[in-house]
Amino acid sequence: MSTHDIIVIGASAGGVEALTELVRGLPANLPAAVFVVVHFPAQSPSLLPQILTRASHLRAIHAQHGEAIQPGHIYVAAPDHHLAVYKGVMHVVRGPKENHCRPAIDPLFRSAAAAYGSRVVGIILSGSLGDGTAGLLAVKQRGGVAIIQQPDDALFPDMPRNALEYVTVDYVLPVAEMAPLVARLAHKPAAAMPAVSGSNNEKKEIALAEADMAIIENKEKPGIPSVFGCPDCGGTLWELQEGDLLRFRCRTGHAFSADSLLSVQAEALEGALWAALRGLEENAALAQRMAVRARDRNLTLAAEKFEERVRTVEQQASIIRNVLVHSQPPVAVEPEEDTK
């Protein structure tokens, strides 16, 4: 009988410390393969395999595309590449970002759940926002075991809290108690596979993570169209509802949880405000130069027009600057009383 021999772990901010502590307690003869996604900047070299190898009795390496899965190994997603798990083999691909991340946690969890069902143990550690929640939900729907780090034990508790809100998890533990549990589960027979088959949406999402052009070019997208645009490519976002969990995905495959979409939109809005501030300041500088030029030529009306423009634009720039630097919204200006 199959055991829980596929362990998938997702972490972000503060997750390296938690992950290191977790793997330190895993036995050398663990009859399971461990797969790890930690958010890293795309261009940063990852020394995580070396860190985990030093901390653990298991060998940790970066996953390689097409490599066969072996128990007793820790497979780490490489920077700027998603890691997906299929029957007996791993895929490492530069598919569309999910939750503005690559590697992302959801593609690993979702693919493992589809391939191995109740044999999967999904673990969410410290991190910000909500990557991993949808993937952990997929693990539970296929009969797997869901474990999250106790939020009070996490340096950044958002990811565990999001998972706890939307997923009926099996265990909520401090990291110090996870390794013995994982070791026990790896020897424990997995429950029978639930009588569910992968939905078309799930299959499409797994294919989209691998940039499958047949799915990208197919007009039938998962979910229903929303009124929002994709922050990464500008395309229409489609809403996907799984229980209480609302997510978004565009036609090219970029995916967002609601909180990650809000975060990316906020970043884009800030960029637009800085661009607007720069434009206003340049406009004020040009109007000031034209006012001085008009004064030098005794063009009084023209100078007054340009000086009024300077005052107006500087007021607008001041409002935007206060919002950006001090997070202060514009103060409503009361209309002047009509004294006539």
C-alpha cells in the first residue's frame, strides 16, 4: 500500500529559517521525496540546496527537468523556474508567473496533487500574501494531508493565515514539531484516493503553468471573465472560484490570489503616481522658464499666464508627493464663500 511519500513544501519571507529547522529533523532513511519552493528573485543565485544539505541528513539539489524522482532527496525549485511533479518525474519550466512569483508554490502543489493524490503531504511555512493556499486546497481535495506552520511561530504569518482561512488543514504546528510528524506520515499508509477526477479548469491550470501553447491559444479559458486587467501583461483576468477562495488568471497564464492581485495593483499604482509626479514637476519647470522668458520681454499677460500654470501644477504635485511620501490622501478643499 502506498504511503505519504511525496512531501511538498512552500515558503517565502522568513521561510529559509523555518525550512532549515524542518529538514534538520528528518531522518536519513526517509522513504519519501521532498520538494521545496521558496520565493527567490529571478536573477539571484540560490544556495538553498547547500544550506539544506548541511542542515539535513538528506541530500538537497536543484530539480532538473525530466529527472526521475528518488526518495530520500530534497528537490529545490531553481530561481525563475516553476517546479512541477508528475508520475515519477519532475518538470522545471519558465511558465507564466503565479502570484507575481516564479517559482511559485501553487504549481508544485497542484501538479503533485493531480499526480499522486492522497500520497501528498503539503506544508506551508512562513511567508507574505497568499501563494500556496490554492495549491494546498488542491492537495486536500485529492485526499492529501495539509500542514501549516502555526502563524504565531512564523516570522511572516500571512501565508499560514491565508491557508488556514480557506483550507481545512489537518495540522497546525510550530516548525519544531513538524519533522517527527512528516517522518510518521511517510511510513503511514495513505488513504484511498477520493472518487474525484481533475476538473477541466485544474488540467488547464497545470498546462498553463508549463506555458502549453495549445491551452494558451484555446479560446475556452478557466473561470469567467472579470473586469480587471492582468498587471503583468494587460490581458483580461478570468475569475476562478474554489469554495470561498477567489483567484484570477489571464489568457497567457499569469495567476493571482486576491491579495496578491491587490498588492501588484498597488505597486503599479505607485509607479503611475511617481510618473505623474515627474510629469507635473517637469511641466512646472517648463512653465517657470517660459514665465521668466516672458518677463524678460515685457510680455506681462503671457508671464502671468505661465506663473498661474506654475502655481496650479505645483499644488497638484504637492498632493501627489504627500500621498507617495507620507501616505496622506489629498485634503478636500472647501469652496470659497461667495461674498458677492
